[in-house]
Amino acid sequence: MPNVNALTLEVPDISAAEVFYNKAFGLDDRLRFRTAESPSQGFRGFVISLVVADPTVADSFLDPAIDAGATVLKPAKKSFWGYGGVVQAPDGAIWKVASSSKKPTGAPTREFDDLVLLLGVDDVAATKQFYVDRGFTVGKSYGRKYVEFESGPGSVKLALYGRKAAAKDAGVDAAGSGAHRLSISADAGQFVDPDGFDWE
């Protein structure tokens, strides 16, 4: 089973990105940066999510991100599924922090349970098959709507969602053009998927 080891974001200013992400999310070597060279406009087709234990933990990531310069796309609030919010980093990457719990549990703040890369794709079923053919194991699947692949400890979880649905969930318009400004590092080989995401 291949594992996603790191995500590389292409950003306008590497030093500024390092400062922002250290303050906002404090992520380890699973997040890397390189200088953006290709133009990109609108929704870049992906959302990075932190799955956390409870609302207090979610706020312990969202509040520093906003203080560090993130734009609020969806304010943190309770919903029927739990609690969470969505912000956009200064480099344009969209981040969602969410918990299935609506009440504080006493979990340690600034600790997340899963780091998830959600790809907004044109055809969930076809892209699911593309990844299955490359050795990925399906963990959860909801027809043509959503797919989540199994992942090893400490790795980035990969999930697929329809592009329009992913954009709506993030609170942005689905329109976008140009580069994704994202490279995915994994032990799955080098390839480009059906939606143009680069794997290295």
C-alpha cells in the first residue's frame, strides 16, 4: 500500500510561507515548499484538512492561522456533522480544520489526528480506479461522491471528492485555471493523475 509522505506547496515566498505555517499549524516535515513558477487562478482543486479531537483543538489551529494572516472562508462553527472552519493561507492553499465532536473532550490542543489531502476531481469513480491500479487501498467509498484511501501511521491520508462539491465545502467557487501548485511525495512512483496532480 503506497503512502503519501509529504506535500510540497508552491508559494510566492518560501520564507513567508515557513513563518505562516509554523505559526498557524506547526506542521512537521510532511509539508514542504518551493518557489511558484506557474500561474494559477481561483480554486486550485484541493483542500488540506486537519482532523482533530474537538472544537477546542480546532480553534487552537484556526485562531493562530487567522492571526498569522489567513483569510476566513468559513467561520468555525457547530454543524450537524461536528465542528470546524475553513481558511485560506496567504499562498492561496485552502485549509479545513474539523472535528466530529461538538463538545470539548479535554484533548491536547495543537495536536491533530489526521492530515488529509482532499483532491477535487472531475470523475471520482475513474480517479478512484486510477489510484487503485497504482496499489492504493480503498478505506471508505461512497459511490461516485467520496473516496478515502488507507494510509500508514504518520502519513498523509488521500481522499477524493467531486471538484464542485469540494469547492462548495470549502466555501469557494469551483472555477479555477493554471497550476495546482502542489506536488505529492509518495512511495507510489512518479506520475500525473487524471486531474493533473503531480506525484513525485
